[in-house]
Amino acid sequence: MKPCGSVGKGQNFAFPIRSNGAELCKGRIVRSRVNLSGDWNFMGGSRIIVKPTATRLLLHYPKRGQMKVSCFIGSQLASTAFTAGTIAVLPFYTLMVLAPKSELTKKSMESSIPYVVLSILYAYLLYLSWTPETVRLIFASKYLLPELPGIAKMFSSEMTLASAWIHLLVIDLFAARHVFQDGLKNQIETRHSVSFCLFFCPIGILTHVITKAMTKPATKEGHGL
């Protein structure tokens, strides 16, 4: 293996030289086979004749291949986490909507296990997606406040988007549990509010507040009777 280049001046060869090796040229491995022959005369001095017989280029891009594999693995992991997180919360919403008064539903919503598992998954995805550029995008303005273009660029990454989705699932389930338990305590219908909390959490909270406000007068009149 030798760096590519030209034969320098002042090198004299009194006999034919045969080269069958590899040269490194700008990140490419070049296998060459050349015949070098030299002659000498009184009029022209010495000269070297290069006669290539065969040339073969072997392109080698290890970093590019590694980047493709890494991106593929990251995309697969993000997709798997997205699907797994979504499926994990669906049984709890199903119990709160279809069997709100069941003991299984009450015990399930009192448990902290789903929040712990999803929080660990979120922390892992956040660790994988966090880069120095993330900090720069979050604190992009001169007032160290997020800006919409920077946040949009940050969420262009599938890993970051997957971590944000898990974040939303945890918050939505926590809010839905609060709505459900508050409904049991005050004997208020919560199935519609819990359903909204799955994908439209603020609307679910709003509908629960409205339902509670509309139900309270009837509840007080019932206790009075």
C-alpha cells in the first residue's frame, strides 16, 4: 500500500520495474499493475516509460454505510416505540369507557405501573434523540425561549417525534385517570370525557368541567329530597 503520486525527477532505473500493488488515492483504493521501464541515451538523458496493463478501482465508503445502518435502526426503534406506547394505553381507556364501575378498572387506574413503564421508555428515547443541536433549537431566540421554526425542525427527527408521542400518551392517560376518579367520587358520567382525553386531552378536561358544573345542581337537589 502506498500513496498515489508521480515518479519524481532524478530517479533512474537501469532495469524494468514491475508493480502489482495497491495505491490510496483520496479515500479510494486503487489496484494497479504497471510496467515501468527506463532507458538512457547521450542526447535525451534518462526517461521512464509507464505502461499500465490493468487497473481496477475498489470504492470503499465505510462511514456512509454505517450511517445508513444507524438511520435504519433508529427509524425502526422509533416506529416500534410509537406503536408499543399506543397499544399499551388502550386497555386502560377501554376499561374506563366500557366498565367504569368494575373493580378491575378501579384497581387498574390506581396503579402507577403504566406511568413508570412509559416514563422509562420516554427517558430512553429522549436520551437517544438529544443532541447539542436540540438545545440550540429549544433556546433559539435571544430571550432563551423556543421558536416555532426551531421546534418544527427539531421534530423532523423520527426519534424526537416518537419521544414526544410517548410524552403525550403519559400526560393524556394521567389526565384521563384524574377525570375518571373525580367522576367516581362525585357520581358524574365520565365516559365521553375519558374518550376525548385519548387524543384530545384538553377537550376531555373541558367536557368534564362542563359536565360536572351541569350535574352539581341536580345532585344537590337529589340529596335535598
